[in-house]
Amino acid sequence: MAKNGKFLTGALIGGTAAAVVALLLAPKSGKELRDDLTKKTDEWLDLASDYTDEFVAKTNEMGSIVKDRASDLSDQASDLASNVKGKVSESKEDMDDITSDTLEDLKRQSTDLSDRFRKAAGEAKDVAEDASEDIVITVKETEAEAKDTVSEGAAALAEKSKELNEETPDFSEVKEELKEEVEKNNPE
């Protein structure tokens, strides 16, 4: 479970970093870059939300399956206990020569067995519920981390875009020098 969470976090961070680098290196104007950043940020947030929703749905489905299995196990244990008790009762009627101590011992063993099955089924159900809750908590934490990462990347990208827009060079001097150079070389 921890490996999947780390992988998902790594994938989101790596994807965000790749998108940021690609956008910064793309030859676009500041306005186009900001628009692309906004679109990409929305896409990543939507993707993170989709993954979170899908993960929560699968977790709930898995928890439901485990609960159903635990319930089935409990029912089977109860049926088994009932069958054992029924067999003991039938044996009592059929075997008058068995002493009452032996019968009491069989009843106690069947009750102990029934209690063990019920206890095991209850413990399996508790473990399944705990695991389901842990998975939901992990998914929510991962979603929050992904949103923070995307927000930080978007803020850094916006800052870099602002810096790039402010660093626009003044080409008027270069233009004048080129004009003089052309006039020198072409005296017409």
C-alpha cells in the first residue's frame, strides 16, 4: 500500500515538474504561457481528483468485499456450530450408553469452536474496517499533497513567467548600430 502511495506521489510530482519545464522552454509569449499554465494546472488538479475518486471507490469496494467475506465466515461458523450442536443432540439420543461427562465435553468443545469462529470472524471484520479507514486516510493525504505540489508548481511557474516578462531586452540600440553599419557598407 505504501509503495503505491509513494509511486502515485512521485508520478504526480514528476509529471508536474516535466510540464513546468516544457512550458518554460516553449517559445511562447507571456500571455500564452500563463494561459497554458492555467490550463495545465486545472488538468493536473482534475487528474489528481479523478485518481483520488477512483482510489476511494476501489478502496470502498475492497472494504465492502472484505466485510462481506467476514460476514459469510461468521454465518458459516454459526451454521457449523449449529450443525455440530445438532449432531451432538442426535448423538445423545442415539447413544444412551455414553456417559454424561463425555456429552458435556462434546458440547463444551462445540461451544468453544463456535466461539473461536465468531471471534475470528469478528477480528477479520475489524481488520478489514481498519484497513479500509487507513486507505481512505492515505488517499486523502495523498490528494492534499498533490494539490499542494501542483499549487507550488503553478506559483513558481507564474513567478518565472513574470521574471521573463520583465527581462525583455531593449533592441533600439542594436537596431541603430545595424542601421549605421548598413549605411557605411552601402553608401548609395
